[in-house]
Amino acid sequence: MSEDYRYEPIPDYGSHMSIEKFIMDVKSGCLIDYDGHGKYATKYRMTDKIVGPSDVKKNDLDKRFTHIVWFNK
């Protein structure tokens, strides 16, 4: 699979969380698409690849990543 993203530093703003926590927050209704968006990340770096709560509902998460950085609107 080709790398179709770039890595960036994780900013001071936004919520850096594990992908498991992101999934739990979406399933519990804490995060919805209207609230904002996320970017896939690792423990130390963020990508420019966007992820949203609807991706969880469609079972369309990129499992190569362990974390999400969430940005509220």
C-alpha cells in the first residue's frame, strides 16, 4: 500500500487519542461529523489524512494508524 499522506508534528491544540478511544467516543455519541474532524496519527506524529466519525460507522478506518488527533469546530 502506498503512502498517500505526509507526516506533520502534533500541534498543541486538538485531542491526541488512541484509535480505540476515538472508536468508543464515536459509538457512545460523544463525537459526530458535525463536531469537527480528525487526522490519523501515531504516538509521535500526525498525518494530513482526514478521518471522521462516519468512517467508524462505515467500518472504514485505516488500521495502519494507532492514534487520532481530533479537532473540534
